[in-house]
Amino acid sequence: QQKAVVRGLGDGSVDLVVGTHRLLSEDVEFKDLGLLVIDEEQRFGVAAKDRLKRLRASVDVLTLTATPIPRTLEMALTGIREVSHIRTPPEDRHPILTYVGSHDPQAVSAAIRREMLREGQVFYVHNRIQSIDLAVARLRDLVPDARYAIAHGRMSEGQLEQVMFDFWNGDYDVLVATTIIESGLDLPQVNTLVVERADLLGLAQLYQLRGRVGRSSQRAYAYLFHPEEERLSEEAYRRLEAIGEFSDLGSGFQLAMRDLEIRGAGSILSEVQSGHIAAVGFDLYVELVADAVDELRGVETPEEPLDVRIDMPIDAHLPTRYVPDMDSRLEAYRRLAAAQDLASISDVVKEWEDRYGPLPPEASGLITVAHLRVEARERGITEIVKARNEVRLAPVDLKQSEEVRLSRLQPRSVVRDRTVYLPAPRTGLADAMLEFLRTMWPL
């Protein structure tokens, strides 16, 4: 059969082929390969994907994955590859309730018994073949009335197929398996997942494993355990923190972004799919690559916006009572800093109000400063500084009509060396400066 398919690919009699890594073998030649679709992209290495691309220079590549590897995601973020994000989950699906913590035999027992009470089944992941029988023995001590089966990659094809068929048929309550179950299984009756040593698994693996449950209208549960007596590495802690934080449906993209932060983006030109960009920092790296891509495509890079210095005693920040999570606060600050016009600032305000509620005074002050920065930039002003009892605006080149308007609006103002000096109001300084800019230089 294989030889017939390979011949068909070579002579063009086969239009569409669905295969595994076997398609990458040297003896497989395509007459006219036009489209390559890679499913579960995180399971393929760079060399494998590049081998397929070399088969035909003009091949179009469509990559499908719930958790893109850091290198692929970074190439999408910088514009080297285009990306589409499907956010809509299937109907009647619920987010998987995820518990991350130290191993607790009582929690394991309760999870299995609860699933059995509602006539469901359990995946129990123990990723060491040598000790998988001991894991089953421990589970029998905890829940003796459950029926157990074992599945791992060293079983013969016939054995594995029979075990999976029997499990699908409901002959077992708990399938104790290695990570062999992480993809390709769709068993709606399995709605509890327990993972031993989740600290040793990658973020994409954990997400794929968690995706094996919750494939029906039933509420699903995932328990991700790490040893109580062992200290977690920083990377393991951040991975487990991320998988616990992002449990909503369609959160694979956010998890992939966090994985990119944890592991780095790797190398665009080599076979390294993850790594660290310590030399320049991630944000600058992405900006540099995006500029290089635009240059190769002949796209004009927009000029950098003017940097506006605002130095005034204003209570402008996001209080912890409003945005308790530090990462969320940093992301909120980053979103506001990236807003280069009033419409973008308005979008940020709507997002904050939607996620965190009405803005407290400190956050409103932050938004006012952002408005002030945009309004000043549009008028070519790069400095608004309060010193003693006056406010300094520079650089300013006043026309004759503007000098008249200034003397009418601020009779005590002084203009010297392209700088306007205004008496500082006692209250509402930022709002007063905003109103002054709009009245003095209407757009």
C-alpha cells in the first residue's frame, strides 16, 4: 500500500495525501506539491517542516495548532508569518476547572470517586513506564472499587488498540497512561484528568493533556500535581502558574504567549525552536525583526512619535485594589503606553471598565495624563513641566494671532526662548493643562 501511494505522489495520480512523518522520507517525491497543511505543529521539528518546504519552493504552508511553539509564534508576531486566531469554542463546552498544587492522595481519591459517581471516566498521567505499575497499585489502595487499565508507548500495537477500545467501551474507570494520550483522543465520557509530576512537562504538553477532557457538555476537572518535598525551578513554577491562570476556553494563544516569555523565541534562521533573547530584550527584538520584515517587503516604516515629557505632581497610577494581579497591571500600563491617539486611549478605558469596573481617581488621572501627552504631541510640544508655581511648555513658536490669544487666556503668562511659562493652578493641574492646549491650539 505504501509503495502504491508513494508512486501516486510521484506521478501525480494522488491529489491529496494524509500522512505522518513518513512523508518526510527521502524516497517520497511529489510531482507538483502546492499546499502543505501541518496539524499539531508543536509535534514537528524545524528540520521536518523545512524538509517539506524544500520539496517545492512555492509551496503554501498552513499550520494548525492550539499551542504554537515559541519560534512559530514569534514569527507571526513580527510579521514573518500571517496568523489567524479562532476564538469560538464548540457549543455547550465549559472551561475546565484546573487545580495546581502539591500531590494530595485524598484529592486524587475524591476526584476519581466523584467521576465514578456521575458514571464518567478518568485519565491518570504517570509519565514513567518503569514505575507505572506501582502507580496503579497506589491508586488501587486509594480507590479499590475502581477498574484500572494501563497504556504506554512500549505496548504492542494490538495491545494498545485493545486497551483503548475497552476503555472507550466503558470497561475501565481509570486509564493510567503516559503522555501518549496528549493528542488525537476524543472521549466525551472522560471528564477528569490527574497529572503526576506536572512540573516536568512543558506548557504545550500540559495544555494538550488538559484538552483531553471537557469534550462534552459535562463540567471537567484537571488536577496538576507536583511533589510536595521538592522545590520547583523558576521555569516550572511559571509554567504551572500559567496553566492554572489560563483555563478559559480558547486560552491556548495566551498560553503560547506566556511560553514565549518563559522560553524565549529561539532562532529564526536555525533549528532552535525556543531560547533566550537576553542580549536586546524581547520587546526590542520583536521591533527590530518587524522593521527588517517591513524593509524587505518595501513597506515604509512610520516615524517614531515625539517623546513628550510630562513632569507634574499628579496621582496617576493603577492601584492594587483596582487591578490586584501584577502581570495584569503591567499589561494594562503597556496597553496605555502603546495608545498613540485619543481613539486608542478610549479603547483602553473601555477595556479597563469592562474587566475591572469604573475607574478610580488614580486611574482617571493616568488617563488624563495620556490624553495630555497625545494632545501635546499633536501640537509639537515635547515638554510640560511644573516647577515651583509655574508650568513650562516647550518648544513653542507663536504666531501673532496666537500671542494675542495667549494674552487673553493667560494674562500673566511669559514667553521666552520658545517656551511658554504659565501660572500653575492650585487644583486640577492636568485637566487645566489639557483644556489650555485645546483652547490655545484648536485642531
